[in-house]
Amino acid sequence: METTFNIEDHKDKFATPATFAQCEALGWKFGKQPNGKMNHTTASRVKACLLNEKSAGNLSFKQANDLFKKKSLPKKYVDSIAAYLEANS
């Protein structure tokens, strides 16, 4: 039984919007601190940002999958979160 996700088996989903599960998992990934503890505030902000991008049609299934390979959140998402916080503080 294979336990890893092979995106090549899901080429039909590449152009579809990212899933809620992908956005949530990416929030957890980028919300983890260097000491191994979870920063729930950061995780929640990342998830919300990605869900907003998904709703706007700017985050596809493939793009979300590619984010799992990155070590840090791309600048455009960091800037989006900062702009949101600035506008709503």
C-alpha cells in the first residue's frame, strides 16, 4: 500500500482550485517554528491567505502542491498577509 501522494496520478486536477485540505496543511507547514512548536496564529493567517487566493482563482491544485516543496512561504503571500494586517489593525 502506497502512503505518499503522487501528484502525477492526478493530472486531471492540476487546473482545478486548491483544496481546503491543501491550504490547511500548508498553514501547518509554514506555521511551524524552528523549535518544532506550532505557531497557531501564523498557521491560521497562512491558511486564510491561501483560501482567499483559492477563492479568487489565483491558487490552483498544482500551485498549492508545489508550495509543499518550498522551505518558506513565498513573498507574495507574506506581503498579502502583511497588507491584510495593516488594513485591519
